[in-house]
Amino acid sequence: MSMREAVNIATASLWSHKMRSVLTLLGVVIGVMSVIAVVSLVNGLNDYVADKIFNLGADVFMVNRSPSIITNIDQWESAQKRRKFHFDDYVALRDNCRSCVAVAASLNKTGQVKYGTNTLDDSSIIGFTHEMPEVYSRELAEGRYFTRLDVARSAPVCDVGFDIVDKLLPGTDPIGKEIRIDTGECEIIGVAKKRGSVMGQSQDNWVILPLTTYLGIYGSGDDSVRLWVKAAGTKALDSTMDEVRMLLRARRHVEYNDPDDFAMETNASFLEIWGSISNTFFGVTIGIASISLIVGGIVIMNIMLVSVTERTREIGLRKSLGARQADIRLQFLIESSTIAAIGGACGVILGIILAKIVSLTTSLPSSVQIWSVLMGLIVATSVGLFFGVYPATKAARLDPVVALRQE
């Protein structure tokens, strides 16, 4: 029997027993659908996070008292014991780092922004030094960034996100308007382009002030200054990080054998942490989906055993005409893998549809990858082959004389 004929027999068998076929394929369909949907959502999230959240330049890194992402209680407790960074640490690093193209410092908190009778709560209030445009990308739609002179004289000026203008100053020219930030005031000198939201959280609800102005309003309090460093290109990133590490360890009197008492983070380190989180989620989900595939494989094996019983006389007739055991075995393996492949194809289509529905109804992005589609089809076909071995072997070993007597 040719492979084409075996495939035709398998599809004809599925079509002639529609309800049985649906129930047979259900486990494989659910398993593959789950895998495709999860892979599409995880890939979409990975791209989204890289583009929208951890979007530092490839030659920029941050230095902070503690890591931006803390994954366990031990890390948190260790971070609380570390010395804070202050404004003079920024000045020392800026003046002494030879390989640094730019060094900046920032502080931030959540506050209230007000203009007239309009109020916006939970806005991100950020204080930055004048190097901000080089290390922290916020493309302006109009106006300008504050300058070194603005920082030196603690000028009451600020750049704002799109939400500040849209909700507090609708229909007016925002440049030159004064807004109130908690207990302080500032004049708008720049408005950023709209960035949209990430996971339902707006990326445009912020005000950036000169750091000295920020300190005049809030003081440093117990906050640790965050340092931003720009290297001379990606190739110089490692050497610049080494120099910054050496300078800060010396300034903070860290012993030679002791670990750093600060965290240095790049875009790659952020993405690595996110990758470990998403991979864990992906692995757990795939493990759950595998249960459906195993159940589907067992159902396929059961149906193939029923098929062997139903076609015993056919098998006996073929053997009496010269079919070898290998021919019978191959026929049933092709049939079982074809059944599973059809279930896999249905699962792929439904998985893509499910991922797109989730993206349309929630803030979760999705990205369908060709490799995931191929993986779904290959896994489904492999399940059919694996669980079809026993029925195929049983059919191949039937005695032709006994099989022809079967009623």
C-alpha cells in the first residue's frame, strides 16, 4: 500500500465516523491549541517588554542601591542594608569616569499634578540631571529639554507626558503654562510624544523636573539616587562598567573580596530576568498541555485497536495476498499519525485564533511564530506515531488464517 492510499484510508475513516473522530482528536486539539496560544502570547510579551518596558539604549546601564527587580526575600533584605547613593556620588562619578560619555542621576516618586481645577493623581514625578536626553529617551513633540543652567539654578521648569496635557490642559497650548506638583510649581517647557500604555498602565502620566528643583520640592528623604551611565558604544560597555564598578567600590570602601554593594543593570540583564520568568511560566503551561496530548494519544491508541478489530478480515486478506508484517505495520502507523496530524492542524488554527482573541480583548500582545506552528504539527504527529505502535504491531502479528475466519 502506498503512503497516499494509507492517508486516504485514514481520512475516510475519520469522515465516516464523525462523532468518534471529534472525540478521538479532542485531546490532541486541546493540547496543541494550548501550546500554540501560550507560545504566541509569551513571544508577544517578550517583544512587547523589550520594546516598551526595558527600552534602555544598548550602550546605557543603570547603577542603583538595589536591583530594579527583586525575586526573593533574601535579595530584599540584603538591599535594605546597603548604603544609599546621593547627589555627591553622581558628581564624583561624572567628574572621575574617563570612559563615560555621560553620567546622569534621577529620583522619582508618585504625586499629584494640578492645573486650575483639573487634577491628575498617581502621576510619576521624576527629577533628572541635564544629561537626561542622552540616557533616558523621551522624544518631545514640542518644546525643549531643560539645560545644565536650569539644573544649576534649580529652575522651576518641567517636561511632561501626553496625559498631563490631554487631561489637565485640553485644547490649549501647554508651553509656558504653570502646573502645580504637590507643594511646588513648574513651567511646562516641553511635551513628549504619546507612548500609549503597557499592560493597561499609561506611559504618559509623568512630569520630569531638574533634579535640583525636585530636591527643592521633596528633599532627598530616604530615597537613593539612581545613576545612569552612557558608554562610547556597545563595544565599550563592558570596559565602562568595569571602570564605574572600580570607582564606586573605592568610594564606598568595599573590601577586595566582598561583593558589590550596588546593582548594575543593562537592557540585557533586564531581559534575562524577564526571560527566566516567562520561561518558567511557559514550561509549566507546556507541562499541563502535555497531559492533554498524552490523553489524546491514549484515545488514538484505543481507536486504532478498535480499527484493528473491525478490519481483521481485511488484514487477513492482505496477508494472504503477500503483504508482509512491515506493510501492515506501516499502514496503521501512517493512519494513526495522519489522525494525530489532522488534530494538530486543527489545534494550530484554534490556538492562533485563541491568541488573537486574547490580544483583542485584553492588553496582552501576541506574536505567532512559524517555528511554534511547525513544532505543534511535529509533536502531534509524533504522538500519533508513538501511540500507534502497539495497535500497528498487533495488526501486523495477526495470523492470516485466523484473521480470515473472523466474522
